[in-house]
Amino acid sequence: MTSTTWGKSLEWSTDLSTATKIVWETPDQFPTPPLFYTLEVTDSSGTYVHKATVTAIMGFTSDQQPEPNSNILDPMIGDFSWIGAAGAVEYELRLIDRGPENEDWKDEWDKERIESSPVTYDGDPLTPGNYYQYRIRARDGEYNFSEQWFQFSFEAEATRLILVAPGQEFNPNADAGKIGDTQTMQVGSTFTVTAYAVNRIGAIDQNFDGEIYLSWEEGIINSTVSAVNGAAEFEVDIDVANDYILKATAIALEEDSSEIRMRQIPDRDHSTVALNTDPVSPKAYSTFTFTVDVKDETDNYISGLSPSDFNIT
């Protein structure tokens, strides 16, 4: 039984039938054991009914090492380790070499009949620049199996940038490489954005020390910072209210830019203007709220109006 979902799903099977398996595609919503199942096998001799209980599910592990979607620097990995799964009596480990493009599939190392974590890696040294995938497979006392796959890289160089705004946090396990909601920034205030140099799986290349450029005015490089441990912080100070695109660029990378769009938003009292990063466009047929400012011919705001006093077309 194999899986190529890299930790974003979990598979369960039983040794009574290698063709029988269940796949959960929602890793945060695994059913809680014990689970009860009935397996019926019918042939010319009749029907065999097997009833058993699933007491361990691999999806309840945590603190896996190597850390998923990390870029490690030790060619001998160190220890494979994890916490859980409750009810498991035995584990298996399998390591796959995915090559420098993260597209190959070569068995590198395996270990069976593991009773507990951690497990020391005793295979060949890893290849610099390559990507790897490992499987942790658990067996419970009823000979039910469940497994998960995780990926990491060894000294794999950066290929692109991820730009993170205030209110966001870098997270290589997220599809976008970051989580959190962006904050509203006031014009005239100084805020920080961070550019991370990451490789094909979104892991930071800690050896990247090249120059990263940040611009928000077309045709102008507003700031240049040399990355330290694969990251560069920029202080941004925008004095004029407008729509902007913050753009981070590194010429040395294959995909050399990452952008954050910024939109000006009038305050209710019209005394200041804010910048809001990553605006979300409303979907068709959705309900949303917007503000209409009404001015006279001399550009003064008109107050005391109700929606019935004018039409919006």
C-alpha cells in the first residue's frame, strides 16, 4: 500500500486484505479510536466474517522529526522520532529519495519491527540538494495498519520567495507558505515585512545570503537587504495614500518575485487613510458591505444622508 499525499491524508488497512483500505483526506478530522469494522470474504467455500477493532490511528502522532517541510543540514539526519500513536504496538519506517527536482522515487532506507521512538538513521549519507519523503506506519494489536507520509530536504537551495506581511506568520506546512490575516496599516506609520527564500517544498534555505530587493513604486527599488539565514526584513514607510504592490525580488532565484497587494481604505471620520494588505474580492452572488462617501462640488463631505437620498448604479 502506498500514498503520495505527504502527510495531508491518512490511510488505514488490514493484513487480511491488501485491497481494503480507507483514506481520510481531512488530517485534522480523523475518527477517534476505537473503531469497529466487519470484513466479509466470500468464495466458493462460503463466507468468512471477520470482526475487529482499530485501536491505533497514525494521524494522532505529533512532533515528527525530521520536521515536515524542513530543510535539514545533517547528512545523517539524526533520529527519526514522533509522539503517538496511542494504541500502536509496532512501527515501520521507509525513506524515499525524491532527487534534486523532487520528482524521483528511489528507496533509500527502511526499518521494521520498531517498538518505540526515537530511531537512529543508519543508512547512507543524504545527497546535498535532494528532497526526501518518509513514511511512518503503525500497527495495532489487531493487525490494523495506518500510515502517514512527510517530506523534507537536505541542503536544497532556494528557488523562490515568500513575502510575509504584518499579521501573517511564515508556515511551510500551509499551501501559501504563510498563515494569519493581514493587518490594516496607517499611512505614515512604519511596518515590517519579511521575505523568506524557500525551496521547492517551501522550506527555508538557511544558506541563502543573496540580496533581496523590495519595491512598492513602479520602476523603483525602495529597499535592498542581504538575507541572513534565508530571510530579509524590510522597514516600509508609505507617506502617500494610494494602491500599492509590495514586490520582493531576488535575481539569483528561479522564481524571483513575491507580491502583496495593498489598497487604500478611507477611515470613517475621513481624517486618515489606511492600507490593507491582501484585499479579498467578493465572490459572485455573495453579500458584502462597502462605504460610499458623498461630497459636494467643493469636495466637502456631506453628512446626514440616508441610503434613500441617492441611488447607486
